[in-house]
Amino acid sequence: MGKVNICDLVLRDGHQSLIATRMQTADMLPICSKLDQVGFWALEAWGGATFDACVRFLREDPWQRLQKLRKALPNTRIQMLLRGQNLLGYRHYSDDVVRAFIQKSADNGVDVFRVFDAMNDARNMRVSIEAVKASGKLVEGTLCYTTSPVHDVAYFVRLATELAEMGSDIIAIKDMAGLLTPFTAFELVRAVRAATNLPVHTHSHTTSGLSHMSHMKAVEAGASIVDTCIGAFAEGASHPTTQSMVAALAGTEYDTGLSLPLLEEISEYFKEVRKKYWQFESPFAGNDTRVLINQVPGGMISNLANQLKDQGALDKMDAVLEEIPKVREDLGFPPLVTPTSQIVGTQAALNVLTGSRYKSITNEVKLYLQGRYGQAPGPVNEAVRKQAIGDQEIIQVRPADLMPDELDKLRSEVEGLAKSDEDVLIYAMFPDLGKTFLQERAAGTLKPEPLLPPESAQKHSSSPQYAANEFKITLHGETYHIKLTGSGRSEAAQRPYFVAIDGVSEEVWVEALNEIEVAADASTPRKTNTAPAAPGEKPRPRHAGHVTAAMPGNVVDVLVSVGQQVKAGDAVLVIEAMKMENEVQAAISGLVISIFANKGDAVTPDMALIEIQPE
């Protein structure tokens, strides 16, 4: 063994793990000249969740980010994370789309493609590996490390051998949750090296506190490249600190040769940058040994916390983390990495938020149980499969074998709007979101998700908020002492309140018409009346015939029309929540008499979306 090479993750996985992938390109570019001087083996700067975050939240063109980074890093390889047949979306794409996406990524600046499949199904990586080789770039065939009754060292060595035979230049061990223990790391790296004779590149999150030790044992076993992250975005759900690893290897046969003073200068820059994104920090992105049980990956934890926060359900985070391993077992122990982490995590959240396991099942879980993502590593819960897809046939072949070429179709769908193949591929990854992005870009109306100023942090602290329950009012010169002593039936349209007026108890009936959040900065009223007050407003649900969403989201599709007969359990709407699509079913059989929801509407559980008249 000789020098160990460092791949730094600050431009991708570091901020994905700690601030929900929210770092803007404008905050990356000023430090690129320093990053380019370090001598990293590569900088991971693209792929993963960055493409989605650029389009969805930052309202940046992800291809332009890549182009700008390529220009700013002339001496350093740029690495990306690619989900095999999933590319950077949440479904499988046809082979022609996969090849086009990889070629365009190479053309725009990617030098190293880390290719993985969330199921560890090698069939789903073959076309991607072939496409990278055809582009003349480096490809890392990747093992998604996990633990379960069906995963052991022999399992991963078999997979590594398949990936080597497909043409991989390097074997990457992707420990996305920090589950790899030091001695297992040693055993696995040594076995993979012996079986493939290829360089090994290790990646391990620090969530469990094991990764520093695991990297060192991996190096001892022959790993030649390790992933670390500049200190300002390291540790917790992120990765071992680059400076620490450089210091640990200095003066040994593995010496990286990197400059600690330069690395510290870079870290100081990112410390200031991180302060801008305080609103995306999460208490769940630190060290947490529960990951050894729930296996939630570092790249997912901050996003999951922010998604639950958006749902107004951050208090349910612990319950969701407890539910995740149960759902994972039901689905045959898939590794938890995008998209399976999102599939399992969202279903677990639905199970918790609805108060009933699998009462609502996402479309992605249904596709998974059909075999549309590939072969599950272990046996699935057949009762759950039956509930989700009934008697539908299970796919045994490579899923993409059933998909016709779709690139020409995609081009035609955004003809006139897409100005390049790169634009077509934005649309391909996220059709509705991507189309809106292209339209707004053309109109010059793209606006990034607002960053709250640092001084707002104090207002958003966890300090208690208060509302008066005893006060004096003066009316026409007379002063009255008012005390609220109790209330009844909160679910009723009219609610009784018990009020003491100058010491005399009275019962008053109150019908709420508006509500405001009890918080220092809350000033916008929210209508609560039981019928629309204006066109477009949605009524409150009042009976079983009112169809509601299980959680806040956006309407993707309305599946019924007024006058249509439906049966209980029929899908009537499709809602996107937490990046997953969820069919909303009718609770009763009957006639659709009103539709209050339209495609694109933002909806919450307290809105009636469709009204069904019972049979």
C-alpha cells in the first residue's frame, strides 16, 4: 500500500446530510479556487439529491451548476452519485434516457460516476456502467452496504464480482447509514480486493460514530480512496472530517500529502456559509446510535426531518424512526438508500400519521412490490403485497426490459419549452416539477426558496408562546374583568366556552371563522368555516363522504369526475407528499357530487377535496 487518496464531499453529501441539500451554487463558487489547489482525488459535487434540490427548492438549473463547477475546478475530478436505472429521479428510466443522461453528464463535466442500485440488483447497473465506459470516464460499481438476515460479506463479494465483470474501474463500498463496523470493513475490503483486483473506495457516514475507525481498518485492508468532508460540514449524519483523516494518516505509509492549513482555510469559509442555512439544521442530524437499528442514511435524515416539519409533524419523528425498520422488513430488507430510503421512509411516515399501518399505501410501494424496482434482497410480507397490489403479476425480469425507448416522446412533450437536451432531461427526471421550472425560467420568474435572516433564528426558538386567558376589556367607558374558565367539544362547529365576567359565570357559544397560529411572527389568518367563503376555497370535512388527504401535499391528478359512481376503496385522487405519490381512496361508495381540488393545488388533511353522496 502507498498513499491514500481523499475524495471530499462538501459540495454534495456534506450539505445533503446536514442542511437538506440546500447549499446554493453561489456559495460554492467563491471557494472553488482553494478546493482546486488541495489535490483531492476528486470532489463529489453533483448527483444524489442535488439535482432535485436545484429544481425543487433552489430554482437553479442543475446543469448550469455542473458547468460552473467544471470551469471553477480545472485541476480536480468531479464525481457524481448516480442511481443506476433510476438516474437522479425516483423511478426507472428507459435505456435510451439512461445513456443520454450519462453522456450529457460527462459532456458537462463529470469525471467519475459512482453507480449504485438501491436494491443491489446488478441488472439495474449494467446499462449505466456500459454508458460511462462508452463516455471515456471512470465508473465506480457500488455496493450499498447494509445489514439484515440476508446480507453478509459473501453476498457483497458476489455483487462486487458481477460489477467487475461489467467493466467497473473501481469498487465503491457505500455505507450510507454508518453501519459498517471496523473489523467487518477490514474483512470486506480485503475480500473484495482479492476477488476483483480492483481499487476500493470507501464511503461511510458518521451517524453511529463508527466510520472513523472503519475507514482506518479499510485503509489497512487495502482501500486506496476514502470519502471525507471538510470540517464545517462533517460529522453527525455527514462524514469523517477531512482534516482529521489527513492528520491521522500523516507520517505513515498512507500519508495523503494534503495541506492542513489550506484545508482549515476552506473550512473557515464553509463555517460562515453554513450560518446562512440555519433554518434547515435539524436536531436529528447529529450522532445517533439508533441508526444501527433503524438504518436511516445520513443523506436522508435531514430531508426526512424537514419533510415532517413541513407536515407539521416533527414531533412524530421518533415514531417514524421506530416504524422504518418494520416497513423495511415487510419489503424484504432493501438497503435504505435513495429511492428505497424515500419509499420506506414515506410509507413509515404514512403509517404513523394515519394511525394505521398500510391504511394508505404510496404508489411507489405498490411498484416496488410489483418488482418494478428490481429483485428484493429477501422475502417480502405477502399480506402487505396482497393489500397493495392484489393479484397483479410479479415482474421477474430487469424492469427496464419492459420499458420502450422514451427519449423522443419526452422531447415531443416539451417541444418549444426545452432549449436543449439538458432541458429535456430535467423534464424527464421530474415531469410536473421540471415543466413548471422550465416555464418559469422562460418567463424569468424563478425564485429560490427564501432564506430566513440569521436574526430570525431567535423568533423560531423553542421558547414557549403565550395566549391570554384572563384580561380586562373596556367598552363605552365600562371596564369588565374577563376570565376563560373552560371550554367544551372542540370538534363541534359551535363550541361552548365558560367565561367569568366580573366574577359571574356565563356560558357562551363561539363559532370559529378564522384561526391564527400562536407564535410571535404569525399574522396571517386561516379560514376555518365549513363551506367555501370564496371561489377556490375548500370546505372543512364534515362527513364520511368528504375525501381528505392523509398528509399535506400537492394534487398530482384528479381521477374522477362529477356524476361518476365510485366504490369504497377506489382511488379518486393522487397526492404528492414527501416526494412520493399517494393515491387517495374513497371511504364510502356513492356518487361524486362535488370536486373541490384541482391538479397542482396544495392541500392539507383539514380540507374536503371531493364530496361523495352515499348510495
